[in-house]
Amino acid sequence: MALMTPEQFEESLKKLKPRVFMNGKRVTSVLENKNTRTVVEANKASYAWALDPKYRDIMSCYSPLIGEVVNRYTHVSASVDDLVKKAEAGTFTAEMLGTCIYRCVGYDAFHALASTTWEMDRDLGTGYHPRFLEYLKMVQRQDLSAAGALTEPRGERNKKTLEWPDPYLSLKMVDKNKDGIVVRGAKINISGAYASHELVVLPQGAHFEGEEEYAVAFATPVDAKGITFVCQYTPYSAEREQAEDLEELGNPVYGQRETSMVVFDNVFVPWERVFHCGEYKYSGKIVARFARTHRMTCGGTCKVGFMNQIIGASRLIQEYKGLEKAAHINEQLAEMVVLRETSRACGLEAARRGTEEPPGSGVFLPDELMGNVAKLNVCNAFWRMMALAGDIGGGLIVTLPSLKELKNPEVKDYVEEFYSFGSDEPTENIMKVTKLLQNWTAGLHGVGTWHGAGPVQTQKIMLQRVISYDHEKKLVKRTLKLKEKGKKSEPED
Ligand SMILES: Cc1cc2nc3c(=O)[nH]c(=O)nc-3n(C[C@H](O)[C@H](O)[C@H](O)COP(=O)(O)OP(=O)(O)OC[C@H]3O[C@@H](n4cnc5c(N)ncnc54)[C@H](O)[C@@H]3O)c2cc1C
């Protein structure tokens, strides 16, 4: 069975030496730094679940590619059932972690590559698909975690790639020889990459004639020479860094959604890891297919898991405050459930309407229309969810003192008494749940949810491309028995 234990995963990370910086300092061990550790913990959980009889149906599956059971996050969907399971895994991992499962973007990148390398080989006679499958087999056999990297620094958005004064604002191939390629540039906002084994790199967008050197996709170990990670740093990072006791943080073990800028300073990639090189007409397809899978989960079902955390915390606070009979709060909670279920339905429907893309490739992708609808819906639903939880939680969400005061002999009794709502619930519980709501409503998740998987305008543009109104027009013509254009007679039924 090609599945690592959580302990083996941790050991495997020790063998890697990624070059990581955070808050102006070198992170010598991503396993020990309190912030990067959260990513290790989240990925580690995915190894435990795949082996756990309770969860293995959702977190693992049989791979015909290597004839063994693999982690779901290394499997390329070959059926609608696979897609539905992945949509459900998105919810499961998000609600268990309260943050990203950092293997998700890599999984989506695998789908984009499996589908488009097949198509490039068919159309152009290239040999990318078998090369990609060999790579994927290695990933599956070794049960590797892969991060996915598309987003680039970019120059002024009203200019094209070749017009930017700095040619490396989009990742560029700077050399190509018999052994492989060399790339220079950066990817930004990349989730959890430094605590993964592999980085799967795709173009950020479509490319055009003259931009062949930007039309590249490849995979690299995270500690390849020339790669540097510059981590995000937020008030939440500072809080975790300074915390003596992690228990007092909103999400003690798994923390926030952690990203970094990944710099590629003349990184060499051997040919066996290059899956797209110069065929600019296919860059857009790679990105669009990535977005199809990514929007189903990152845009859709994983936010259902986040919403479950918010709903649970809001309900507990309602009970702690003795507000079970407050009609408006019950209405707010019900609205949250409606938002959650609408989000779930859109994500699952994207999976259920999934198709083989391109036909004959054996790769299944979620439905484009529903994936974009799912993400668009979640963007707005999540802000609303945050607002509702903010109302129920009250001002304490942002005014609560540290849980350390519960151990401070000078004020301990005051804090115990005055934050207890006069209930017999331990004050510590009330404070922890309130801190969790702070994490969800006053932290990074609103903007993170909006921009992760692309800001709404990208979904709107995609929707304009895929929506067809033919069916609706036909219905009206049928209802009204409209005459055909240029004809006097009534249309045939
Ligand atoms: C928590 C989090 C995790 C992420 N994880 C990953 C990851 O693992 N891998 C990865 O590749 N990416 C990741 N991303 C990146 C994410 O996909 C991008 O943030 C998103 O695509 C938006 O890009 P941007 O942040 O550069 O914003 P921008 O593109 O600058 O968007 C800001 C605004 O400018 C508008 N805009 C941008 N360009 C144009 C244009 N040409 N014309 C008109 N309007 C324009 C947008 O519509 C938006 O309104 C992550 C992001 C977040 C927040």
C-alpha cells in the first residue's frame, strides 16, 4: 500500500532542506517554527486519515495507475464518483482542520496536467503525457504532498507580459538544454508549499505568440537549488510566535491559511519533470482546467467545512448566553445553514455534472459552469456568514483579553466571573470559542476566501464564456409559438 504513516511523513520532511524566511529571519526547520508547523500538522493529518478505517473511504482510493491504494490527493479523477468523493473530501478536511488541506492545489494541478498533456500529445505529437504519468506514479508510490503554484507577481495589469519592464514578473524559462530547462521568476500566495515535498508549477494565465518562454509547466522538489520561500506574516503569525501556550489561539493546532512567495532564481528542472514548454496555445487550457477542479473544492465544498466551524461556534455562544429562544438568532443560524447547504449543493453539482476532458483522455473534471457558480456563490455567502457570526458572538469577538489572564492571580477571579455569562460553562470554554470566532470573522478568512481560486471577476468572465442561452430561448419560442426568423409559418414543435 502506497501510504505513508503520519510519522513517516514527518520523517520525510526532515530530509528536505527548503530555504524559508519568515518575519525577517531564516526558518531553519519548518517542523519546529510555530507558524510553519501548522502546515506540517495539516498535511500530516491527511496521512493519518488515509489510514484510518473511519475516514479512508474518503481520503484514499485505488489507483489503477500503480495498482495500489493511494491518498486521494494524489489521484486523478477517472469518474464522476471520484469527483464527488473529492468534493466531499474538501468539506471533510476543511471542517476537521479549520484551514486548508495544503495538498489540494497540487491535486488540482495534477488534473490540469493529466488532461492537457494528453491533449498536447494528441494534437502536437509531444511526449508529455507518459512523462507526466511516470511522475505521478512516483508521487503516488512515495505518497508525496504536492503544492500547486500558478499566481505570479505580474506587472501593471493593463499591460501584457512582454510589455512589463521586468521580464521575470511572470515565471520565465531562461535556458533550455539537452538536460532540461532553467526558470527564473516567482509565484506568490502559494499555500503550504514549504511543508510539502513537491511543487507543481503551472502558468498563471493564457500565453500568446512571442510568449513561448513563459509557457512552462513542471514539477520540482521544494528544496531544489535556487528556490526560496518568503512566508506571509500577519498579526496572527505574530500572536502564534509569541504564544507560550498554543491553547489560547483561535485554531491552536492548524492555525490560519499559510502561504508564501516562492522565488525561482535560475532553478534547473530536468526534462523528465517538464510537462509544457513553449506550446503557448495550451497554457490557457492548463489554467482553465486547473480552475475547473479548484473552484469545485477551494471555491465550493471546502468552505462548507469552514462554515460548519463557524456555525458550531455561533450555536455554542448562543447557548452559553442563554439565547436559545431568541428568534432572530435562530433565524440567523438557519440562514447560515441555508448558505452552507447552497454552497455544498453547488460544489457537489459541479462534481456530479463532471465530464471526461478531453473525451478519450480518461481524466474527469468538474462542470465548468457549476464550479464557477460554486465559487461565486461562496464568495458572497462567506462574508454573510462572517457577519451573522459576528452579530451572534458580540463585541467580545474582538475585545476579549488573553486566556493567560485565567492564570494571572491578580485578575483570574474577575475574568472567571465576568466572562462566564453567569452560566455553569467553564469560562475558559467560552473564551476559546469566542477566540475561534475571532479567527473566522476578524482574521484572514474573508479576503482569503474571496481571492483563493481567483477573485470574482475571473468567475464572471468564465461564466460569460460558458453560459449558453439556447435552451431558454427555445423554451420561450415554444411557449409562444414564435415564428422562425424570415418565415411566416409557425415553428415545428
Ligand atoms: C489564502 C490564499 C491562498 C492561495 N493559495 C494559492 C496557491 O496555493 N497557489 C496559487 O497559485 N495561488 C494561490 N492563491 C492566489 C490566488 O489565486 C490569487 O490571490 C487570486 O488569483 C487573485 O490574484 P491577486 O491576489 O494577485 O489579486 P489581483 O489579481 O491583483 O486582483 C485584485 C483585483 O484586481 C482585479 N484585476 C486583476 N487583474 C486584472 C486585469 N487584468 N483586468 C482587470 N482587473 C484585474 C481583480 O479582478 C481584483 O478585483 C491564494 C490566495 C489566497 C488569498
